[in-house]
Amino acid sequence: MSPIQFGTDGWRGVIGDTYTYDNVRIVAQATADHLKSIGATGPVAVGYDRRFSSEDFALLCARQIAAAGFKVLLSDAECPSPAVSYVTKHRNASVGVMITASHNPPRYNGYKLKASYGGSANADLTGPIEKLAQAMQKAPIPQPADFEGRIQTMDFKTPYMDAVEAFVDLDVIRKIHGPILVDVMYGSGAGYLAPFLQGLGVDATEFRGERNTYFGGINPEPLPQNLVPTAKQVVAIGGKAVVIADGDADRIAAMDETGRFVSPHEMFALMLMHMVEDKGLRGPVARSISSTTMIDALCAKYSLPLMECSVGFKWIADEFMKDPQMLIGGEESGGIGIRGHIPERDAQLNALLLLEMMAHRGKSLKQLVEEDLWPIVGFHCYDRRDLHLSAESIQRTREAVKAAAPTQVAGVEVRNINRRDGTRFEFDDGSWLLVRPSGTEPVVRVYSESSSCEKVQRFLDEGVALCR
């Protein structure tokens, strides 16, 4: 039996292979046992996404934890991951469990843990649970017997959306004219943002909002190759912008009115500009090693401290917990956290902040990027390639990349080699190339950013060759 392992963000596996009812019960029991061992007495919040059988896995998890003596707050419907994080924090839960595999392919499901403060759990929490679960795999555990009266089904949506609403100026957002497309990619953000905007009088339309456990044949990750129908739709309806959430609605991307993909890097930079220039807020900023140097340029302009973190929002959440004055933190995949909210990624909040920025400045999304962002930081091109390799090949790649120390890549001088997480080659012209194995699926990711799209592709070619 394959060991249960927590990666960058939770434990994930292929449904029916490593992700089985028995293994979910084991992880749930391990969660309860660890909570008992540290003297935790608060409830456990449990939510789930729209993947195949997620509601069944969530109920099984709830029963196992309730049978161990804990009160369980079970979502009455599928919900975004940040809704679970919010309920965990504000209902004083010992931990939150979200049944989701986020952006992974449809055949996957997963088990995310949220710490009591409402952020992604770090190794202090996941490590002991992983160890207990692996030990339990060696022998059967009993079926839950007595869980009656300890599972409370509740509405996660209302308190969460009330909290999100408090962060934005609704009167400003009401000034948006023209259609806004909300692409939820068949995920658990369906029924959240679009109805909220409609309630404000905004012409908002939800796209790909039906449940489709195959996700229309794509991964529910907001990347250009997964958004071809979205680009066509925004042009067809004359939309002013598209806001896009991933499968569990914690990560954000966007498209402008022409159907051009506005990358999470640009979204992060725009969010920082809005917080500082429009809202008058200041504070330290955190970004992952795979994130854009546009953030470095903006922090230099605003004289704000900048921290670099490993990949995974749990590391950014740690920065929020260390410093209550942390203003904003973000990662390459579109996870952005804001001070004063939960220390967590939140697609709904970030979408509303983007729309608030558009309305406040009276500009389209295209204008925000081309007229407001690029003149400050310059044009940045970014791309990523995912290499699906065997476990043995990934380990060989990990070792080869760790040992690599070239003085040039694609004819450009290497200024620095950063090995915080994977290996990031940083160049004299401000470009960078990062190679790192994924912590959520058997993939090696190759990332690059430069002022030249042609140069990005050359760097990616070199990165792929290094992996091969």
C-alpha cells in the first residue's frame, strides 16, 4: 500500500488507487488521534469541493472524527477552501479539513488541513498526522460506531461571504458598467461570486458553473490552455473582464476584455498597487520563489520590506502569523492573501478587490495592466512547462538540478543560483529560470520570467533539457 504523504498543500491521490475510502478513514482517524494527543477540544470543520464523491468522502471523514469524540461542523454544500478556513478560525475549531485536490487532474482527490488560525497547515501539524496515518495503514482500523449527535451540518457560505464583503467598498463596485464574466471552471466557487455581484446590480454572468466531475476534460487550473472557451465567451458577450477561480476557489486569475490572459503574477502586482496606492495601506510583502520580480520592483518603489518563501501558501501563511502588519502575500499559482482576513488564499476576495480597483480608477482590466502596471515595472513575460515523469526520473532530476551550477544559460550570464526550493537561476538582465518537482503531483515544473517572451521559451528549453 502506498504511504500517505502530505505534500505542498495536503495529501492527494488518484481516486480508487491511493485515495480510497479506507485511506480517507485512516487519515481522519490520524487527525483525531493527533488532536487528542495535544489536548485539543475544539470542533473540527469539514468541507468539500465538487470532485467525484467528495461529499461522500467528507461525510466519511466527519463520522470518523465524530466517533473519536469531537464535534464536527460539516458544510451543508460544496464550498471554496477559504470558506472552510474562515469557519475554522471564527468557530474556534481545532482544525479544518477540506476534501479537495484543488487544481489536480479529475482523477485525483485530496485532504487539505487548515490550522486553527485559518491558514494552510504546516509540517508541525501535518507531520505527526502523516506519521500516525502511515502506521495505521499496516493494520485495519475499526469502522466508526458512535457518532450520533456530534455532527452539525451548517451553512459555511453566509458567514464567509459576509466577511469577504466587509473588505471592499460595495458602492465603488456598483459603478462597474458592462458585463463581468465569472469563470468557476466547474469548481466549488459556483454560486458564490456571480450571485453576489448580481445582488449589487453588476451585470455578472457565471461561466462553467454546472457540476462536471471531469471538469470538461481539463485540469481546473487557471492557465491559458484551460481557458480557451472563456476567452471566446468574454469577447462574445462584450465583457469588461473575466475573473477566474480554480477548482476549490482559493486561487485567482483573470482575462481582459480582449480575451488576453492576465497572469496571476500581474494579478498579484495589481493587488499590491491597489492596496498601497488606492487604499493607502502599507506593510511587509511576501512572495514565493516562483513568483514575479514585478513584486520586487513595486516593493522598492513603495519602500516596503519583501520576504521570499518556498512554494506553498503555508509558508506565506506563516509570515502572516509572525507579523500582523504583513500587507499581502502571493504565489505563482494565483494564491493571494490580504492582511486582516484569514491568512489564506481567497479567489472571491481577490476578484472583488480587482473589480474595486477597476471601478475606483475608472479603467478596464486591459488599461490597468498596460497603462498603470507596465509603465512602473516594465513588460514581463512568463511561462511554465510541466514534465510528467516517473518517481525515479523525478528523483534523478532533483539530484541533477541540485548539482547544476552553470555560468550561462541560453547565452545569458547567471548572476545567482537560489536553491531555497528547487533551483532558481537568476540572470544579470533580471530574468529567472526555476526548476522544481511539484509537491502535489508527480510532475517537475519548469518556470521562467523575462522581459522577452522569446527569451522565456529559450530558458524553458534549457530547463527541460536539464531535466531530461
